[in-house]
Amino acid sequence: MRALWTLTYYTGLQFGRDKVALFWTLVFPIVLMVIIGSAFGESESASMPVGLVVRDQGPAGQTIAQVLEEIELFDLTIGSEEAELAALGRGDRRAVVILPEDLSAAWQRREVATIGVHMDISQQQSAGTALTIVQQVIEGVQREFTQQPSLVTVETHSVQAENFRPIDYIAPGILALSVAQLGLFGATTLVEQRQQRLLRRLQATPVSRWMVLLSNIVVRLAIALVQTGILLGVALALFRIQVVGSWPAIIGIVVFGTLAFIALGFLLGALAPSAEALIAIVQMVNFPMMFLSGALFPLDFMPEFLRPVAVVLPLTYLADILRQVMVDATPYATMLQGMGVLLLFMVASALLSWRFFRWE
């Protein structure tokens, strides 16, 4: 055990002396959060599949439903309030519009009517778009019926926490991205030691292979926890993000995600002939995940033909489950599905890296 801790200490010391690794692990995620948070932290949000609940059986309710059905941008579903709000909670709707029972009667009396719009503002692009279009349609129909300037009040409700902002969506994604980068570069030290024939020399000492691997994993996990503390500290202090989930759950997901990406990093290290080649391979994996996983931007921002790529990226699921726990965002997949995908990547990568990694 003493040998393991000694090896862990020197592995951590070696990592601390690597300025490039320190930059990408600790400095880059903070810079990324500050830049993106400053650019999008207070911007408005937006959305497509829309639910409609028509309680009003008069002409106003029927006309609004007919106009909304004719909007090509909307995939409109008319149903009960219970069913549509449940669909919104599952992420199958971007907004649900509820027309009150007395809508036609209120407009006939020239009185203001309140229309409820429930939104999924974690899907930022579509929610704002849907709300704008719905407001324009309702106000247009109202003017036709009453010939009055404005007799409508639109009352919005969010399925997320109050005052949910884009930075509340982005911060968990940046945390997931930093965890992924830490794990993907996890085999760099081992590959460098293999190039320098240090791994071969270690075989002549009492230090076993599993101790070498375990010391690397312990160091990466410790860095991940420190990194998480720093990132969340910055997010809370500068952008006042709303963390609604439990901290033990967040830490548990960070540890689980780190292990999954360390395993993937070891697999890339097993395939790379040198440290230089490993960095190139990691960047080939890292950059597509950064921009196609929905970690930094909602998948709605991406072109339609690129969205299926997110299904096969492990970062998609790590960012998604962190977002669910931290800010109660609408899930891309269920928590169980997300953890299952990460576990699958972890086990498959570990087995393949153990099979193909060369120690000499």
C-alpha cells in the first residue's frame, strides 16, 4: 500500500509540473465558462413541438387552434392538459398553450383574458420562438374578434426552476466537458513513460502494473474533484447558477463520468504509438464531442442531419445527467439510460485497452 501511495504522489507531482496539462485541465474550462457565460448568460431562449389544450368551445378557441395548426413551424398536438404537460415534462413538447374556458365570453364582453403558456426553456432556441409566434397568433385573433388593441395577457410557466437562464444550461455542460478532457488525456503519462522505457524498468521493481494504473486513476479522480469545486465555485460566484440537485449526487456523477472517460482515454493510449500521436487522436475525439454533444449548446441549434451524431457520443449523456441533477433540465435520455451508456463505454473501453495496451 505504501508503494501505491508513493507512486500516486509522484504521478500527481509529474502532472503538476506539466504546464500544458494544467492549462487544459484547470484553466481552459474556466476561461470557456467565463467567455460563454458572458456572451450568453443573460440572453433570451427559444423552441418546435407544441401542445394545445382547448378548454374554450366558443369561436375564439376554435379559431386560435385552427391558425396554430396551419403554422408549418409547429408540430401541433391538441390534447388534455394532463397529457400535454406530461409530454412537456418528458421533453416531447417545447411549449403547451392552454386556452381558458371563458376565452370567447371574455372577448365578447371586451374583457382581458389570461392564456397560460407552459414552456421548456432548457430547450432555449425553440421555447422563445414558440412563445413569440403564439403571442402573435392570439393577439391577431383577438383583434379580429374584438376590434380592440389588446385584451390578452399571456402568463408563462416554466417546467424548470424559476429564472432559468442559458448559463444554467451551459455550466453543467462545461463541467462535463472538463471531466471528459481530463479522462481522455489520462493515458498521456503512461504513453510517455512507455516511450522513455520507464514502464519496462518498473517491471523490475515490486511495483505491479495494476498499481501503476491505479495511481493514475487516483490522481485523475482527485483532480476531477478539485476541478469540479473550482468550476462550480466560479459558476456560483460569477453567474449565480441555480443548483437544485444534491451535491453528493453531483459528485457521484462526476466520479462515474471521470472513470468512464479515463477508460476511454486508456483505450486511445493503447491505440497510439507515441505521446504525440495520442494527443492528435484525443483531439480528433474531443473536438467533435465538444460541439456535437449538446454540452455547450442545445441540440436544437444544430442542423437536423447532425443531431443523430449526439446519440453515439458519451459526452452527450454525461452532460445530460449532470444537467438533470444540477438544474432539473428536461432530459435528453432518462437517468438510467445515461448511466447505462456511460457504463457500457467504461466496460468496453477498459476491456479493449487491457487487451491492446503495450507496456514496452
